[in-house]
Amino acid sequence: MIGYGANIGIVPIACNEIFNRVNRLKSDTMRYEIMFSMVEIYNERVQDLLIDINLRPVGGLKVREHKSMGVYVQDLTKHPVDSYEAIDCKMEQG
């Protein structure tokens, strides 16, 4: 998924393509927001990996479904990113 050197992997390639397209398509009338979240699902518990381990809810986060939003994780933090480097930094933090 994430490689090294010349074989950087599919995640960096896909993320860089997203940012390249956003940069090509942005205009005065169009605004894009790209957000990053990182979760772990283990033993049926959903944890936000970008929150300090001591501040995480004991039972984990709740997965919800909404008619217009679809499936989402309640109270999951979202962090704005503007490049793959920012994503990579957040992944290291998680």
C-alpha cells in the first residue's frame, strides 16, 4: 500500500493524483476540502488514532448511519490536509 524509493505504493500515488486534480480544477467559484482521519477497528471497537490514547472513549466510537450522509463514525476527528506530505505526517502521528 505504501512503499519506499521508486516503488512508493498505491496510497501516495492516489493521494497525489487527488491533489493534482484539485489544483487543476479549482477556481473562484469552486472550493475543495480534503480531510484526513485515521481509525483502528480491533475486537469490534473503533478507535480514533489521532486522539491521545488516554482521551479515547473506553468503549470506542460508534458507527452510525444517516439517510443523507450514509455510514459514518460518530465523533471521529477530521484534519484538513493540502498535500500527501501532510497526510504522511498525520499517518506518522497516528
